[in-house]
Amino acid sequence: MQKPLATGLTLALMTGMAPALAEESTAWRLFVADHTDPVVTALDVESGATVGQFQLAGPATLYATPSRAAVYAVQTAANQVAVITTGITVEDHGDHGDLKLEKPSLVDLPLTGERPVHLVEHDGHVAIFFDGVGATQLVEERDWLAGRLEPHEYSTSAPHHGVAVPIGSHLVISEPNAADPSALPIGVRVLDQDGQAVGGLHDCPDLHGEASSGDTLAIACAAGLLVIKDGDKAPSVELLPYSSELPAGKSTTLLGGVGMQYFLGNYGADKVTIIEPGAGTPFRLVSLPTRRVHFAVDPQRVRFAYVVTEDGDLHELDIIDGAITRTLKVTDPYSMDGEWSLPRPRIAVAGPDIVVTDPLKGVIHIVDAEGFELERDIAVEGRPFNIVAVGGSGEPAGHHHH
Ligand code: ZN
């Protein structure tokens, strides 16, 4: 009965819920890490006001989770990970949500260990891989936010650039290359809660990149993607090989579609691939005009993802059509020549807005996703770099109309 593309407003009028909607308020916060300084700034998107600023031990890579409760700051060089409460709570009351806003705060309880890099969250379980020891610490988000940090450690046979992913009651963990642990991992093992291996090694040479979409986890390997689903007793693991029509290459960074099941991966410097396990054409390549700097999926307008390229352009990518639909100049060029760790733009999606950091200008560009136009800039001291957005809408807490 409902048209798939009906707007929220149309639906509201159709179902006679307009008065309830009128009371809804929306809040989006940006958490932005400086490129060089150990500081994270929390900003209100609407007003541009700073709502919090947190001093860390080292420059951070940031992760937000679907709970909207936490932002993780992985400080690789400082050998620790911090958690920041977002101050945003959307309570699910079934027929509506209640939105509560508080000040964000840094939980004074960092998780320490040698060289943390990849962090993966699933259903409130957070797995942080410490490359320097080749082990993962598994932490419960709810506990950590409440000031209880009781990590469970799962080790591998050698320090390596690895990853661990919680899936159901199991943990998928990378297997180091025994001949040369400084090389990429050669596969994954599935562990149970006691850390016991379930089944054997699943080959995945040159493992780098993982993402989840719906009930499916994908891990990128040299020859294709491991597609992993939770099962009755243990997760199932299957290789989806790259099609022979594809040019030589592989994905090393994956994103998972939200609200629509797909994966988006890099494929060479100036291409991305839209991946749909089980589809007739599981890999569709999209060429970019220049090299890719960063990309993000849109969790609300689910058929779109965004890519920023080194010429300073932001592209809207239609996942269904597999094509770039709109392009907007957002920054000066940021060449991909030189170290990968140089300050370059990063993208996040904050409800109706696409936000793009411009570290050399010291601003965040706010782009209206619907009109695909630059709305305004928010100035941030230093070099705003890694960014995540957290937000939602609901009735202001305390205003019940049951
Ligand atoms: Zn990595």
C-alpha cells in the first residue's frame, strides 16, 4: 500500500500522525578528531556549537555504533582506546521514540595495549585488535560506558595487523602469516566463547577489510570475499571469488550497506565495487574520475553512498544503478600521492546532511544530501580529520502522550 519512496511527511498525512510528528525534535552531533593533536571535539550540527572537547593521549580514529551511545577513539600511537558517551539517547517506545540530550563525556577508563588499530562492534560487543601483541580484547559497550571495563582477551600465534569480529556467540579472528607475521593475515578462525577454535582455518590470503550488512559479514581477501553468516551452532563461512571479468585488483576496505544489503569496497585507486553476494552480478565496478580519498554509505537514503576524490569533488553514488548521479566540488584538491596518513578529507552522514572534513582549511563542510548543495561550514581549530556522526529524532523526553 505504501509507496517505497513515500516521504515521511506523506506517510504522516496518510496515517494521520502529523500532530505527533510535529513535536518530534532531531539532534545530530559530530565527533571530530584532530589529525595531529590528541583531541576530539563534539559539535552540534544545527548550531555549529561545541558541546564537548576531550583531551586524549594520542591522535584518534573514531568509531560510532548503532546504539548511538558511544564513540570510540582508537589511539594507535598512544597504545590505548577511549570511549566517549555521545549524550544522545533515543529510547524506543514502540510507537514513538523519546529523545534525551545530555553533555557528552569522556569515560575515564582507557583500554590499553600495544598498537590497537581495527575496532569492530556487533550487538554491543566491541572487539579491538592490538597488532603489537596479535590479540583482541572483547569489551561490552554497556559495561564500559557505565565505568566497568572487564575485557576478555583472545590471542593468536603472533603479533600482526589483524582484526576480530564478534558474530552471534562466536568471534571471527585473523590468522597471522607464520612465515612473515609482518605480512597481511592468511585467513580466519572461528572461536567460541571460551576461545576454542570451531572448525579449521578458513583461507583468506592478504586479509584486509571487513564490514557487516544485515545478517552478513564480509571479509576481503586476495581472491574474493569471505561471506560469513551466523548459524545454528557456528557461523558459516564461504568464499565469494572475484569474477573473472573484473580487472586485476582487490578490495582492502569494505563498507556495509544499512537498510539495503550490499557491500561497497575500494578496487584499485580510482574504482569502487558494489558487492551483492548471491546476486547474478555480485561485483559491479564503478570508475571514479580521480583517485578515491574516502567513502561512506547513507543509512537513511539507503540507495546512496558518497565518495570524495582527490580533486576535491564529492560524488553521490546510486547503489541500485551502480552510477555516480551527482557531483559537487567541496574542497581544494588533496592529492593521493604521498603518505596515506597525510591529512585528507573524511566523510560522515549526519541525518539529512553529508559532512566532509577539510583538514587544511580547518573546517567541516555541511552538504544538504537532498539538494546536494553546500549549506555552510563549521570552523574547527587545528586540522579536523576523522569524523563520525551520531543522532536521531524523537519526542523530547518527559513529554508523553499515551
Ligand atoms: Zn588495517
